[in-house]
Amino acid sequence: MSGSEAERKILGHITEMISQEKDLRERLARQEIDEPTERARLAGLETELDRCWDLLRQRRARIEAGQDPGGANVRPASEVEGYLS
């Protein structure tokens, strides 16, 4: 898979998760799910989104440094969630 194909795949996954977030919020507004369910699912999505954005940043940084973007790896949630803004 080429670098641009991999990036499109990551961005597609991000777009899909953002759509899922929106759907969860709409389902809560329609009272199809309760708040604890929404919060739990959103927390999982947010963590996965953070991991995808981290992977994308790693890949782009490697490209800028003249390195193979394929050397970037999905990091554990505990590592990605521990970053300071």
C-alpha cells in the first residue's frame, strides 16, 4: 500500500468515526440510547480517533524527515491519551 493510499485509509476511518459520534449524539437526542451508553461509546470513539490522528501525525513527520512513513505504528491508547495538549 502506497503512502497516499495508507493516508486515505486512515482519513476514511477517521471520517467514519466522526460520523459514528454524530449518530450517537442524534440517537441520544431522540432518546434511543441513554446518557451512560452514549458516554461510554463516545469515550471509545474518542480514544480511537486520538490513536488515528497520532498515527497520521507520525506518518507525516516521517515523510518530512525523509523516512519511510510505513515505520509509523499505532501506539497504545495509554500512551496517546497521556500526551499533554
